[in-house]
Amino acid sequence: MIKQVILLFAPTILIFIGLSLFQNILITFFLFYGWLLFIPIITVFWKKTNRYQIRLLISMKSIIVGIVSGLICLVSIYGFVVIFQSSVLDIPQLQQLLKKWDFGGTKVILLVLVLALINPILEELYWREFMYGRIFLKLGNVLAVMITAIFYSLYHLIVVMEIFSFPFNMLAVIPVFLAGIMWGIFRIKLGSITAPIISHCLADIGIMLVYWNIIL
């Protein structure tokens, strides 16, 4: 039980340490993505079991579902910010925040590529495969999807609290939670995390488009 709690809360704690204490994106990336990548590997190796083997069943249906849902997320994210940017974003303040986090300079392209391509893969592997598999064995599909979506949303709250103005910073977590639910359902219905990864990737590209076209 204690181990499960640690696995659920650790990503949020690491994001908090990286952004709030060190105030550095690179440190945050190393802490956060290091955990998402190595903890499942270490756990599987230690248990000497293939219980959590990755389910990357690539079918035309999973690809189509991933692309269509991802494009909807992309358009929704970018369109919402374009329409309501004066209400939800303080651009000068956000630029200062990103500068404080050291999100700038020559490494921006690398950081953007990580967020748009590596991030969705590692997050889906961790939440919709590794953690879903552990919780499903004890609590079943519905609670596994709900719990992973809640804790997936939790560390996003740290980020949006800084980025958006009130009350949009609180409301911004709701679509993150709903996306977590949606990707969890894809995982169950399609028996694979291929669709969640594709959809998540396109959603993150929408966020990066906001960064390039609006914030910069």
C-alpha cells in the first residue's frame, strides 16, 4: 500500500522540487522523466515478471482513434488560448516565469521536442500501462482509470497555477483530468497504449504551438 502511494505521488513531488525549489526546467526534466522511465524498468526487473509488459498493439483502429482524438485536443487547446488569451494569459509575466525556470536560449528546441515527443510516450507508459496495471489487479478497470487520471492531473496543477490567471488556473486541470480518463478508456477498449500515445502527442503539440505562436 505504501509503495503504491509513493508511486502515485512521486511524479508530483519531483515536479514540485524541480520547478518550485530549484526553479529549473532541466533539473525538473531529469527528475521527472528519470522517474517515469527507470522506476517501471527497475520494478519489472526486481519482480522478475512480465506482468507489466508494454502493450503496443498497433492497429488501424488505434491509429485512427489516436489521430482523431489528438487533433480534437490540439485544435481545442490552441483555439481556446487564441480566443481567450487576454483573459487566461499574462504574456509578459509568463515570459518572465519561463526565464526564471531557464526555459529559453539555445536549448529551447530540445526542450520542446522532449515535451512534444518524449513526454507523451513516458507519461502514457507510466500512467496508462505501469500504474494502470498495478491498480487494475486490485481495484478493477474503473477505479484504475479514475485514480491514474487523478494523479496524472495532480502535477499539472503545479504548472498551471503559475501559468494561468485565476480562476482559469484551477479550471485548466479539468481538461487534463478528462484527457486522462479518455486515454484510460482507449487503453481498455483497444487493449493497447498506442492510441493514448498518439493522441497525447498531438495534444502536447497543441501546447507547443501556443508557446511558439502566442507566448514567443
